[in-house]
Amino acid sequence: MTELSQEQKNKLTNLYNKKKFSDLEFEIESISNFKSRSAFLANLLGVVKLKKLSVTKIDFEKARELFKDSYEKDPDYIDALCNLGHVSLKLRNFDFVFKELRKFKKTKGYNQKIYETLARIFFFNNQIEEALTIYKEMADREDLSQDASANFLCSLNYSSHFSQVEYLNYCRKINKQFIPKDLKELEPLDLDKNNKNLNIGFISPDFVEHSVTDFLFETLKELKNYGFKVHAFNLRKIEHLDPVSSSLKEVFTGWHNVENLNDLEVANEIRKNKINILIDLVGYFSRNRFMIMKYKAAPIQMLWLGYVNTTGIKEIDYIVADPNLIYDDEKNLYSEKVIKLPNIWNCHSGFSSEVEIKDPPFLKNNYITFGCFNNSSKITDEVIETWAKILLKKDNSKIIIKAPSEDSEIAQENILKKFKKFTVDISRITFSKRKEKKNDHYMMYNEVDISLDTFPYPGVTTSMESIWMGVPVLTLKGNNFVSRCGASINLNLEMPELIVENKDEYIKKALSLSEDTNKLIQIKKSLRLKALNSSLFDTKKFGKEFSDMLNNVWLSQSSK
């Protein structure tokens, strides 16, 4: 193995500390080759390839090869194994490392890095309960990193085996472990109390083509019509923004790229812009920076739209819901004060192009086609069991499952295995690939007679799409905000008959609706117009309600 002199070690260290990763890559490759490279150098070179300014798929593949080489040279090198896990997940090629991580856990017991890496792979492999078992053990040990804590809390929303009380308790327990240590360096609040045009800040990594922006565009425009100044605090790397980002920049009053700033610096940037109300759109989802909210960067902080459950963060004052999502006797199960908009908690900005609604597909197929276009992480074992019972009871019926992201598509094999367990002929299950063009995606609903919603985490964007395309959505109402989103949508659509209380009722309703073909034909003809005349797409009314809410909250704060 290559032996490094002290001078070489110093040089490598200096290059790393100065973030001269391309120079460091060249240096390591100059002093060693693949065969003679030590486990340490192989791992370091893999890390460096992923830290360069411009990283290609080839860099990811080479990094994976280097991490694997490092681990095979030193099977006790935990960093190499975990790095291999993360890059293998990125490349959707994790069979080898998945096996090695499970073997490590079984033979060597607890290790924080190993557990976190393994839990991530379990989740993306659609093995939610296995991921949660690992996360729960780590949470009980109070040994979750900040990122893993967010992953754990987010993942809990996909499980029926945790109550809202348990979820809130974990939120509070975890948040006690993460407290900013530099609060004294926070800039003082300096707001113009006479300013009638409030500054509203929105913080998110998802100001790109994303489900959140489908609801955001028209709301922002309406807020500006009512005199608000709206600011975006973008948490995504600038190079990863897209045409939707460019369109959003034209709508926002101010656009602030803060991804490269630390949490304190972001909070100070928010204060510098005199934000009256800061709205978090991401919660614990991917690329979140939940610690920023703990600095209390604005006098009022809210959670809205992107994350549909409590955070347990005491510095977030309000969570925006509606009367169908959180009942009055449940408000104590949310750390934030619950604000209920009069009708629905969000409003879709609408669809820019008219995609033709065709006749129900059963007319040409002579069988019923069920469909679900939700993220397949939401397709739990309970959901599959319920769908399997429907397919087995409805002769010749089929189901189309469409994964909207690469992260979801990797779970397809697991989903098929689970359907097989219930003796469902897998020829009755079709997986549709992600469509690059939105219109092609919407047209897929013309192949579906009835959309089957997931539970306990239902669809929101996909439900709006399905309804707009004339396809009814059957949804199961749960026991908290997240699990009642589908119910709120159908109630605002004035179609309560498509809401069920339990799995048995879900099966019965799916079967009865599939038998009532005249009703399906009528729904197909009328649903889009019905939806466009409802609160689901009435951006003018929603904009007024949202504006009134913001003004009332600010007046309440000012009067204290």
C-alpha cells in the first residue's frame, strides 16, 4: 500500500481544508493507483470526487467503486461502508451495500452511522416499518443526527403504527436536543411598525418544478394584489434551479439564495429583509434546514403547505389547516397554534393547458382499471393488502401504479412481491414510468376509471390532477392532519361519498363504485367543471382568505 510522507499528508490536508477538491483529486491519483491505494486514500478520493464543483454521473460511479474498494481493503472502515451506502442509493444500485450493512448490524451491533445509512435504504426500498424500527431505536438512545432526526419524523407520517401523541412526543424530544448555540450573534429585530405592506417570507428548497409550486404561484400573485411583499429564501443550490424557478423569481418581490449560508447567517438575512411573517414550506422533508426556524428569524413563524403535520418546534407559532383536518379537541396534539382557513388549507394554481378528458376506459377495455399515481413510499403493506382484496374480488380488474420520481420507482419490485403474497396475478399490475412532459402525465389518467388513494399518507397534488381529469378519488380518512388531506379535498368537492372510515369500507366502496358504471360515466363528464367551481381551484377566494389570515395574525401580534 502507498505510504504517505508527513509532507504529503500535510499537503492533502491543506488542499482539503481549502476546498481545492480538483487539485486534491489530481494529487491523490498522482501518488497512488487503484491497486496500491490504501483504504484511507481510496475513501478520501471517493469523497473528493463528490465534492467537486461539477459532479457527473461518472464521478458518482467512480466514487462508488472507490468506496467499495476501500471497504473491501478494510471491512472495519465504517466511513467507507456508509459512503458506499449513500452513493449506491444515489445510483439506485445498492444490493451489495444493503447486504453488507445488514450483516454489520447483525454481527457487530449498534453503530450510529451504520444505522442511519441502513434506515435510509430501507425507506427508499419501500420498507418503511423496517426503517422506522431503526430510527426509533436511535431516537430512544437520543443518538439521531440532525438529518436523521428529520428523516425519522418525516417517515412517521407514512406509518399507521404510530399515534399523533407518539409523533408529537418524538418531535418534542428531538427538538430539545437541537438548540442553536450562537443565538447571541443573532441580529436584533428591526421592523417598521408603521409599514402597512407586510413582508411575508417563504423558505424552502423546492422553488423548482415540484408539487409545492403547483399551489404557490397564484397564491403569491393574490398576496401581492392585497399589498403584501413576498420574499423567497431559497435553500437549493443555484445550479439546481430550473425554469420554474425563473418563473417564480418574476412573481416574488425579493429572491434570496441562502443555500451557502449557515443557519445563523440565513436567520440574519431574513431579519435584514425585515420579514414580518416567515412561512416554512418544507418541514422535515428532504433538504430541510429546520434549525433556521429555531432562531426565530421573524416575529411570527408559520408552517404551511409543504409539510402537513406538526413540527414540535416551539419557535413556529402557527400551523395552517382547515376545519376538516384538525378538530377542535385535537389542537393539543400540535405544538403550533392551529389556524383554520374557512374552506381548504391550500388551493391549486390550475393547469395551464387543456388536456382532453376521454371516455372512461372500461368502455373500451371491458374491465375496470384502478390507479394510483402517488409516490410509492406511500404504498404501505396495509395499502397493498387492501388493494389486493379489491382486485381479487373484482374480476378482471387491473391497477396502474405510476411512480412520480426515481426514488419511488426503485420500490416496484418490492411492491410486486407483496402483491404476490396475496395471490394476485402480477399481470394485473402495471407500472407506468415517470413522464417528462406534464401533459403526458395528465393523459395517463385517461387510462384510469377510479383512483385509489394511499393511507395513512394520501395524495394531494395527484388527487387534484385526478379530479381535474374526471377520475374520482376514493380516500380513507385518518386521525390527524396528514391522513385527512384526501378527505378535505373530497369534502370541498362536495363528494363525501368518496370518503371512508376504515379498510373494510374502503374495499366495499371501491367495489360498489366499480359496479355503478353509469355513475362513473356521469362523474367523468362533470367532475372537472365541478372541481373548477369548488374551493380546490378558486385562487381568488383562497387568496382573500389567506390574506385575511395573515393580516389578522399580524394585528393579533401587534396588539400584544
